[in-house]
Amino acid sequence: MISSILAPVQWAQVGIVLGVFAAIAVVLTACILLVTKFCKTQGDEKTEAVLSHLAGANCGGCGCSGCAGFAEKLARGEAELSDCHVTGAEEKQKIADVLGIPYEDAAPTVNVCACNGGDDAADEFEYTGAADCAQENKLFGGRKVCKYGCLGKGNCAGSCTENAASVVNGCVTVNPDLCISCGACLKHCPKQLFRRIPADAKVYVACSSHDRGKAVMDACKNGCIGCGKCAKVCPAGAITMENNLPVIDYAKCTKCGKCADSCPRHSIIKRY
């Protein structure tokens, strides 16, 4: 019926319109393909090249959900290569070459928990909520009298892809042989207790309390009281007291261990 209504001239006009639309579609498709190819060359290929040299741990220590997200940020210049503590120096140099940026190899590190309280730290009240450090911390800073210390619920251990962190006697400890210094534990600790130290460091400060004297002694058997004895016995002058806590300059430390031996509160731990 339609063919009997439309005149031949009108059919010709319909054909022309359809042909124009078809030509436009072809042109748009070609444009999309060209843009896609250009974007892949300039962006995706660089991201893929960076990703191929990352460690692939997907630990999240860099602040991204995984290595793919970190590679994208690096390719866009929105992240620093030093944010990744898992990828080796050789592969980082290759990434730097891909990105066209300078790279200086950093000394390997491990993470440690700056708390040695745990079961030796007094409780202020009984906590019966979720077994989650972050949730407990929302309730008056947690059950511990010391508001700086580890709550021992193991959020850090749960985030560690290498099973390097574990809760021992109510406090977290890190196995240096398993730790890859990714930083996942740093992100998940509501008390900000984790520190990166040189992988060959012999000692570290296992306390984060800025209180001193009786306040510390009432809160924890192992807490630093800020006596400064460690700084006095250090033959290299590698320890200074800041805000009632010893700070170790590992560039000066000779690994003699005298600071740990002299600490009356066992607040400085020997790693080996």
C-alpha cells in the first residue's frame, strides 16, 4: 500500500536521506576508531607498560585499590613512584624510563608496630562491640587507658597480603621475613602505629605514647616514660628525645643495641 501511495520521486528522496544517514554513520564510526586508537597509543599503552613492571601485589599500600589503578595514576602524573614499596628497584627504573622521569633507588624498608603494650596495657573499660580496631577506636579512643596504643583487633593483619602481621599477646607484631613494606597496615591502623624503618635496622621504638612518668606507668608496663637513658648511652648520638619519645636517626645508628639493653621499660625492641 505504501509503495502505491509514494510517488517514484518521493522514493528517490527517501533513498537519498537514508544514504546520507549511512554516510554520516560511517564517518562517525571512523572518527571513533581514530580517537580510540589515538587515546590507546597515548594513554592506555603507557598504562599497560607501567603495569607490566609493577609487582602485582595489589596490596593497596600506595593508596589505590590495586596495581592497575596505581599504573593509571602514574601514567597521568598523579602519583609518585616512591608510593610503591613493593616493586623492586630494577622494575622501578624501567617504569621511570617509560614515564620519562628520574629515579633514585631507595633503601629497602620493613614496617614495624610502634607499640609493645597489648596484654601489658591496662584496660579502662570492657569493650563488647565489633572485633574491629576502627570501630572500637570510635568509642572514646578504645578500651585501653593508653589512647596511643594498639587495640589488638588485627585490622592490620587482615589487610596484610603477605600474612606478615599477627596479633601476639594482645598487640600486633610484624614478621620482617614476610613484610614487603607495602603499607597496607599503615592505612588500616586507626592509631597510626606503623612505621617504616630500614630493613637492616637492629632496633626500633615500640611505643607511641607522648605521656611520661606516672601516667605511662599506670597505663602500660612497657610504655616509654621519656627518661632519655637511651639517648644518653648511644655512642653515636643517633637518638634524640622528641615529645617524650626517643627518635632514632638510622643514618647514624651503628646497630650496637645499647639503647635497647639500657631501656628500663623495654620500649626499644631488638629485631635480631
